[in-house]
Amino acid sequence: MWNLSFNRILPARLMKEIEEPVLSADNAVFIQNSLNNSKITVYNVITHKTRILNMKNLICFNVHSYDNKIVFEYSGNKRGIGIMDTNTMELDEIELSSSNVILGGIWENNIVLKRGYEIILFDINENKEKSIGNYHHIFGTPVIGYGYCGWLQIFRDKCLIVIYDIKKNNRLVITSRGYINKIIMADGYIVYQSCVNNKHYIYSYNILNGQLIKIYESNKWIELYKGKDNTLVWTVKKDGHETYMFDIHIYDINNMKTIKTLQDYSSLIIPTASKRHLLWIDGKKDRDSVFCMSID
């Protein structure tokens, strides 16, 4: 059963933008950027306590979470990756010598990133990096989770998904019809969004047994987002409205079933969910607001 009383966490007054929200432990985390500064807000959905970390002379973006940690990129008077404990608000930093870097996420003590055409696995504890892929046609953002990394490549006009086993140091390559827009790691699955002949699909691929399942299909535009606790979220754009209108689908990858579908949400940006909460940005012309919904 769903508790449909929304809790607006914080309106982003006079802020340029709110970055993609994430759930970390019992915290909702989002970044607000002003002209030359960033503010990282950590809101505990149980205690309703808000804590803030200010990042002066830096713009922060591309945030990811694992357990009670978040990682994010920053640029400004220096370029790097921030690693923050959402329980203690302690921050560690990895300085980057190259600007051509895309952070893919964090799992345990490992960070994955794309540097040029190279996929790098970085061990936080050892402060060491390892090249796990170096190909000319790598594109998009790499992903990490549950002992695996994944990334997209083009080979002979086909989209490929490369899955790398971190502990076994081996690779698996899978192909799909059409163009793959996005990949997500969820438990022992790689989940991807693809487009074939103007029709949109979401598939799950079981890495251990090779089973491919079509989760969803639509003639309308789909956006897939990563959740927490093996939860996926995707939005489906609805036609025939003056404003952007979406349906939200929340899916349990372990049980292979939709937990809930919420209909007719306008101005909705970048949702994420766990099995207990749904978090999203409500984008307006004058300001953005962050909303959290409890799942009973």
C-alpha cells in the first residue's frame, strides 16, 4: 500500500539546477548548483533531519550512491571526484589530471569511470587504478554494481554491452537489436533501454544464466533510471498534453514485477526509488522542488 502524502524536501530557490537525486542508506541526497558553488543536501527520510555540505568555487554533478556513500564529479578551480559518507558527512577527494572523464558509479570500494576511450576501475582503499577496457568505440556512461562493471561499445554498426567480472577478471559481450540508450546494473542483471523501429524497450539480462527478458515496451518515449534495493524506475511520456506529462513505473528486479505505476505526473524530472521511497524533482520555470513519497 502506498502513502500518497508527499513531503516536499526543499525548494531550490535561486538555484540554477538540481542534479540527479539519489538514495543513500536512509538518506535522500541531491546537489544544488549556483554560479560558482555547490550545496550537497542530505535529508534523512526517517528522522526528517537535513544536513548540508557546501562546496565553494566548485560545481558538483553526476552523483551516484552505494550503501551510505555517494560519489560525484566536480569542476571549477580544480577537477576531481568526491567521495562522501552520508552518515558522517566526511569527504574524501580524488584529483583528476584529465577533464575527459565520466564517473560511472561506486560499488564497495571500487569506482568505475570512462577516461577518453578507456574504462578505469579505481580501488579507493589502495588508491590504485586498473584499465579494464580500451577500445575506440566505447560510448556513454559505464556502470558498476554487484561485482560487475558494464559499458557500451559500437562494433560493425551494432551496439554491444560489455560486462566485466571484477573478481574473476573476465568479460562477457552481449548484443541487442537497435540502438541501446542506457544500461543499469541491478543485482545480477544488466538492464538496458533500447529503440528499434521507433519502438522503445526495456530488457533484463541475467549475467549468470544468460536469460534475456523483455520487461516493458511502448510506442512512447521511455527514460530508465537506477533505483536502490534492486529497484528500477522508468518514465513514459504521454501524448496529447500541453505540458510534459509522464507515467512512473517502479519495478522489482528480483521478483520481476511492477511494484507500482503512478499516472499523470507533470514537470517530473529524474525519479529514483527504493522499496520504501520514491524521490523525484518537480521542475518549474521559477524553481525546482524535491519530493519524497513513502511506500508502506
